[in-house]
Amino acid sequence: MPIPAFNRSIKTRLLSPRGAVVAGTFALTCAVVTGTAQAATAPPASPATTQPTAQSAASSAKTTYTVTAGDTLFGIARSQKVPGGWPAIATANKILSPYIIRPGQVLTLPAGSAKAAAKTSTPATAATPATATTATTATTASAVTASATSASTATGQTYTDDLDGWIKHSLAIMAQDGIPGSYDGIHRNIIRESSGNPNAINLWDSNAAAGHPSIGLLQVIQPTFDAYHVPGTSNDIYDPVANITAACNYAYHVYGSIDNVNGPY
């Protein structure tokens, strides 16, 4: 029986210390200078310093970031060195779970963040339309890997085009992005969710009725995939490595790690 998707209500969450939300308040201060009239014989007043005014003006400027395709709160917080991480951005902009952001959206970054002008990331390419399938019966991993082809990364590492290779490739990307998770934790959840079929799709539950069916190896719905997509992976929700990595990123922020997920989530 298909398992519900990631955005089901969660009874228990195991949050890592990094998942703590830090709320910040921006305060503007104005200095008022008062004085009395000076006698005509009084010595000339020393030139007034403009430093406090300049500092006040600088402190009133807000740091903003314009979202581009492929961005996530996690990635923005890291690239812009946001104090308090992605939860601080979510709090400052009143973004609630599943923390969806959209290209063109202007986010206010907490005080102390890097200037948005320093952004060097390149917008991700447009998502490739996924070819929907109505098959609800999952195939075994061995059936999916009949082609025995391989995938190579920019570093020269080669991964087999099968469940084992997809998991190892995802783990390498997760290590670079600081996303926790183990081979066994990923494999266990994939087998429970899709039996290893990257084209598995749930067309009957409440998510499907709402227009967001659970898709892929870890049965992710599109809004969750978009919110937790990891830059550098495909924008296609059916792509095995992209699906695994986004799911593990979601599990990291909600449960602390995919290893802590041992049932429907």
C-alpha cells in the first residue's frame, strides 16, 4: 500500500540544534541633540561630527535577497552567512512549513547577513517537465538497473545507474552540503516508500486529491521537492539523485536526519 507523503502531519519531530528558530527584531534609533544659545563672545563651536548620523543611516538599510530558481532557505542562509541560519530567514519573512519560496521573491535577511550583491550563484536551469506515469506498482531495484549504465560527476567519480549508485551519489552531495544521513537510513526508507522504483507515484491519497501526488524513490510531493531541492542536482522530481537528496534535506530540517525516520512521514 502506498505510503503518505512528506507533508503529512508530524506527531513527533527530532530537531537538531541547527533547526532552532532565531527570531530577530530590527530597531532604528534616532539621536536628538539639544543645547542652549551661546553668547556672542563664546569661542566658535567645534565642527559637528557626522559619524553618528552616517552610522544610523547605515543601520537602517535592510539587507535583501532575491530568490532565483533552485534556491532554498538552507542554501541562501549559507551563501549569505545569515546569523541564525535558515530558520532566522523564515521567521523574518513569516514563512511557515513547508518553507516554500519562489523565484523573484524578495526576502529580508536578518542583521549581520552578507550583502546580497555579493551573491555569486548562477540561476538553475529551468526544470525539465517530468513524464508522469500512472503505474502504482513498484518494481524491484534490479529491474530498474537492467541497463547497467553509469553516471559520472564533475570530480570524475563514477556511480552505477542503479539504487546503490543513486544512494552513494546522493550521499556525496549531502556531505558537501552538510546534510546528515547514512546509506542504511536512505535505503530503508526507499524500500518502504517505493520499493526502489524512481517512477513510483501515488494517485489516490489526500495529497494526490489536492493536486500534489507523492512521487519518486522517497515519495516526495512537488512543493516539498521545490522547497528542499539541493542546488547542483536535477530539477526533475523523478530524477533519483535529486529526489533522494531533497528528501534527505527535508528530513534533516524536520527530523534531524533521514536516519531518524522509521515509518510514514
